[in-house]
Amino acid sequence: MTLEDTARQVIDTTRYMSLGTVDPDGRARVSPVYYAPDGYDTFYWMSVPEAHHSLNIGRRPNVSMAIYDSTVPVGGDVRAVYLLAVAERVPDDELAAAAPIACRSRFPERPEPFPVEWLYPPERLRLWRARVTEHSVHVRGSDPEYGTGVDTRRVVTL
């Protein structure tokens, strides 16, 4: 499996990502969010505008994201994708096009999509998106093909 294949598989099969934003005082803030990818370059999630990470995106739209399987045992083969992106609240005039992508269900335990109506006033949730500017993957130091003796990240093109 190539590094690109690994990245695609992690994105396609994982439910949550860690979303990294920056507080007004410069401190990092990390929040878990359920996401829906649109291909591999745009990621959607729902959140309230008052959430800490939502407010941070309003001030500083550059974000970092990590997607990985947290159930892998210690010492196991952790596969992770790291993303740099620019995030924003999806403008209301784009909701009709974006919401069906973002609200579709990706997992068998929830076969029906999230209701699109949840994203319009007077409801509290809004739709957010991150447009990826860089993808990279976690490479174990012991990887037989790409390992360097220490864990590293490798930039990939998806």
C-alpha cells in the first residue's frame, strides 16, 4: 500500500478528526469533531458558532487537523493523516449545495443522513469546512520502506 493509499483509507474509514485552532492568546486548542469529507481536499463538520474552535476560526482561519485510529494498541501500526487547511463557516448561500455532502451518512450504525434543516436558523448548528492545503502521513521509524529510525511525516498528494 502506498502512502497515498494509506492516507485515503484513513480518511475514508475514520469518524472523527482532531481540529487544531489557535486561541486569541496564541495557545493551541484541539477539538474532536465528526467529519464528512468531500473527496480528500474539503472536510465538513457541524458546530455551534459559539464553540471555542468556531470562534477561533473566525479570528484565524488557518487550522491543523489529525485523523487517526485511536484504537490501535500501543506499539501497533498507527496510521495517521495530518492536514493543513483554511477553515470557514459555510456561507448561507452555499448551504444548499454543501449540506447534502456534509450531512450524508458514512457509517452503518446511522444509515440516515443528518437532517439538513439542522443547519438553518433558528437551529443552533452551522456547517463549517476546511479546504486542505497540505496532506501528510505518519511514517513509523521502523517502516520497511519509508522508515528512518524515528517516526516522521511525509507530505503526499491526494
